[in-house]
Amino acid sequence: MSYDAPPPPQSPYGGSPYGAPVAPNSNKGTWALVCGILGLLCCGLLGIPAIILGRQAQAEGHRGGVAKAGEVLGYIAVALMVLYAILFAVGALSFGTNNTN
């Protein structure tokens, strides 16, 4: 007499019935994206936390574009903030000069 093991359970959705390993849940990528968008829209200083959080999320092994997009938006926000500061300084310096003869 031969005893056969029962077949493994089937998932109704196809794939492994036991599920795939899940990455640790972290919202750093989402926060990087939120900070990056807000840095572009209202405050360039929020680009700095966007860069930091985006790098941390990528270092933790989170794949996907959310963390990278937040980091890139952070770089753009900081670059625009620096550009605006330079233009403001140039405008402020040229405002005080008198070019009449």
C-alpha cells in the first residue's frame, strides 16, 4: 500500500498560497514624495527632508519610484530655492544703485 501526500493548497488567485515575503512597511518613500511636492509648491526648504527621506527609503531596500521621485523633486526644489535666492540678492543689490549721470 502506497501513501501519497496531499497536494499543496491552491491559491484562488494563482501564485503561492502562502504569500510572498513582504518588505517592511515604511512610509519614508511616501513622505519623501510629499515633501518634494510641497517643496516645489510652497517652500524650497522642504526639499532637504525629501532628499534625506528618499535616500533612507532606498537604502532600506524599498523598490519603486516613490522614493526616487521624492528625492528628485527635493533636488529640484532646493535648486530652485538657491536660484531664487541668487536672483533676489542680485535684484536687491541692483535696486540700491543709481545709474543716472
